[in-house]
Amino acid sequence: MRILIAGGSGQLGREWVGYLNRKEVEFISLPSADLDITDHEDTNRVLSNLRPDLIINCAAYTKVDQAEDEPEKAHQVNGEAVRNLADYCANKNIKLVHFSTDYVFPGTEEDMQELPNGYTEDHPTNPVNAYGESKLAGEKAIRESGCDFLLIRVSWLCGKYGSNFVKTMLKLAEDRDELKVVNDQFGCPSFTKNVVENSWELIDQKEKGSFHLTSTGKITWYDFASEIFKQAGVSINLQPVDSSEFPTKAKRPAFSLLSTEKIANISGVSLIEWEEGLKLMLAELKV
């Protein structure tokens, strides 16, 4: 089986590259410079030449606040580009593995009360910002294409590559004695290593459809930061604050917990508690 990774230079894409190298699986990883998935003709030309048996799409526009100023660009990468990949997969009868986000849900406080275990895969979507809308457009494009797909939603993605909350907190603590972190937004992190390992299990078992893949637990960003500094042995004055103290251009959901009940019932899948996921990540970072 020949696998093609789109967006192979990003946080999740690089995790896939390392994993497939260790598995000694044949794959090709292409950055956007070599495969512009927003260009329909270029996508078909490159993919037709490479003839992959499976496409793993890790390419994404992820600048949540900037998407409010350039929604067309976000939709081009997260929506139309995904449609190009999905149409190719449908025409060639190959599987598309695509990663989406918790931000496709509204994240209301009412939902937090009614869904203590988080949003299920089939819960109605209703994003509250342009980024979420663009990711939802990609999901819809996949379903409309009729291709064989695995659509995996993740949240608060963190790993040893790229930029993420864990790295940001550790960096800020290098030259600050005090930090304020929001304590009124609830969710749970997804760690790239665990995401890739469990996604591969789904691929290997020929699963299809939508799955939520995070670590287990329910926390706030403040809880997350507290545990980061605790495990890293960093002494800092950490203050919990309301999100109103950090106004952002894009509205953030107050609740974005994803239910992992569906994926937990798949044989071979191994979910981890968020504290354990953090421990493993910090070990990879040699913290």
C-alpha cells in the first residue's frame, strides 16, 4: 500500500511521517509547495502521477483569529481543497483520511450541561467562528463526494512538532514569574502521537465514517497549564481568569469536549488519560 500524506510538514503531518517510517510503510509526504491541494488541476495531476492507495490529509488552515479577517482563504484550504481530495478519492475508489476539529460545534454552556461526556459524532454542528465554518465545509465536501472516508475530529492538538499550547506555556514561563490562563473554556487535549497510533488502527481495521479522538478527561486551559508546570517542575504564579480578560477576534466555544465513546469500543484502540498524554509528550520534548 502506498500512502500519500498531504500537509506532511505540519504538526500532525510530521508525526505521521515519523510513525510510518518506524512502521516501514511505503509513503510519500508532500508539503504544499509540491502539492497545492487548493488547485484542482494540480491536485489531479500530482495524484495521478503518484497513484496513492490511501490519502491522509493533514493540511489545514489553523489560524483561528486570522480566519475572521480572511475567511475566503480559510475556506479555500479547509473546504475547497478538501473537496478536491475527496473528489479524486471518489473517482479512483481510494480512502481519504481527514482530520477535523471540535470547533464545528457551538460549544454553548447549555450543551455543557446536557452533554457531560461531550459531543457525539452525530450531534448537530453549528460553528461560532470562521475557522469552524471552514472546517465544517470540508466535512460536508467529503460526505457529498461519496468517497470512502475516515473523518477524525480532534481537539486542543498538541505534540512534539510545531506550535501548540504546551510549548507556548513552557516558553512563556522562561521569562515570566506570573501567567494568567482562562478557566472557563472546557475540553480535552489530543496528543499527536496517540492520534496517529489510533488513526492507524482504524485504517488497519478498515473502519469508515466519523470518529472523535482525544485523550480522556474534562479540563479547562487553566487546568492544563497547571499540570504542564507541575509535571515540568516549573515554579510560576498561575492565575485563573475568565476568557473576557483575553478578548479575541474569533469567538471561542465555552465547551468543546468530544465524546470518545464510539472509538473506545473499537478493538485495538488505546485511549489515554490527558495527564498521561502530557507526561509522554514532555518526555519526547526532554522536559
